[in-house]
Amino acid sequence: MSRTVNETMSPERETFTGQLWCEITSVFQAILAHPFLVGLTGGTLERARFEFYIVQDALYLREFARALSIAAAKAPHEEWIILFNEHAAGALRVERALHESFFRDLGLSEEVVRATPLAPTTLAYTSYLLAVAYGRPFHEVVAALLPCYWIYGEVGKALEARGSPDPLYARWIRTYASEEFAGIVRAILELTDRLVLALSTEEQEAMRRHFLTTSRFEWMFWDMAYRLEAWPV
């Protein structure tokens, strides 16, 4: 998206997606204030925490791509089928290339990454996404998927404004601050606002619940990495 965070939250408040964003203001502010992201821009984040995040994010995206493919299968319009299938392929192809470049810099082999188990939060988040994708109607699937797009786009822009003295972290930030990623986010937002026009109040409320839940999972994902989360037993 080309809008700033404040512009996203204010002028378009009358749209459904604008309302959704207003409802997660406190969540987004908590994300920006999290020590993981503060450490990225300050260049002080320990490499072990970033490494943990990158590995878990790669594992997460594999399941996110499955959910996108299911959304494509449920989509009522051909253009939306194409969009979600392209995004599923992109999540595996483009993001994998990005992660692999970080893996090289961090000295991680693909075998080590694939052998890494899902952390508890990664498993909980992906399980929620897939449960919604398999078991709920298309509009609810879209709402559950939306925060992963939108929050990353807004985080990228906010962090780019801060900058980072660490080249590795600056490269990660640029990826999500790019106009290419912004275009992907805009497409999903436009789809969501078109989709909701034909929905009842009850169906819209279901979307709000999923959007809030997965927005909270986004905060939890960075918090998980910062804590180097492990299974307690």
C-alpha cells in the first residue's frame, strides 16, 4: 500500500477494511512497540532471535500457502481464484527465495530448517488458519488471512521510516516496505471490501472475529521469536 499507517486508519474509516483496522489499533501499536521490532530497527536484536523467527516464518508460510490454495478453491469469482492461487505460489516461491538468502547469511542449511519442529505458537496459528480455511465459508477465510498481508505491509512501512543500521535487518524491512508488496496488499483489501457488500451483519461479524484473532497471532509470532519459545515438556 502507498498509504501511511495514519492515513490507512483515518480517511477510509467508512470502508469495511477501514473499520477493521480501527478495531486493531491497540494490537498494531503493541506490535510496533514490541522489543523484537524495536531491536530490528535499532540493530540490537540478537541474531539467535532473528534466526528463530526466520526459520519459523518459513515453516509458517508453507501452511499459509495451503490456506491460500483452499481460499482459491472456495472463491466465487475466477479473478479471485487466480489471485489466491498466484499468492499461494508466491508465498512458496518468492518468500522461499528470500528466506533462503537469509539462511545462507545465517549459516543454516535447508535440511536443518526442514527438520525444525513448529514452535507452539506457529502450530497454533497455522492450525487456526487451516481450520478456518477447511471448515468456514470463503469470506471468513479471507478475514483470517488478511492480517498476515496487511500488518506486514504496515510494519514494513513503519520500520522503513525508522531504518536499521544492520544490513540484514534492513533487507528484511525493505521487502515488506516495497511497492511490490504494497500492491499485493491493496489487491486483498479491495477484494475484501467488494466481498463484504453482499454479506449480512452476522457474516461481517464473523469476519471481524477472525481478523482480530489472527491479528493477535501476528503479535504472538514476534513475541514467540523474541522469547525463543520452546515446548515446555
